[in-house]
Amino acid sequence: MQWKRNDRCRFVSVLFHLARNSHMAECFVTVALFGAVVGVYRAISALEGRKAL
């Protein structure tokens, strides 16, 4: 399914609006940061494994 760029921007802005107005904003930010850290850690681990081989 392909979205137009303005549809995607609208979707993101609605999500941001909901997150900002809800009490779960801190939880959302924490989960996003944790996911980013885990993703970076996995990428570094994969690169190190490739180097070791």
C-alpha cells in the first residue's frame, strides 16, 4: 500500500498530537528511546560478528 506524502505527514501529526495530549507521552518517548538503543546495539553486534568472521 503506497501512501501519498501528505497522508503520511497527516498520520504522523495525528500520532504526535495524541501522544502529546495523552498521559502516556513519557511512556511513548521511553519506549521509542529504548527501541532505538536496542536497534543500535543489535547493529553494532551484527557488525562485530561480521568482523570476527
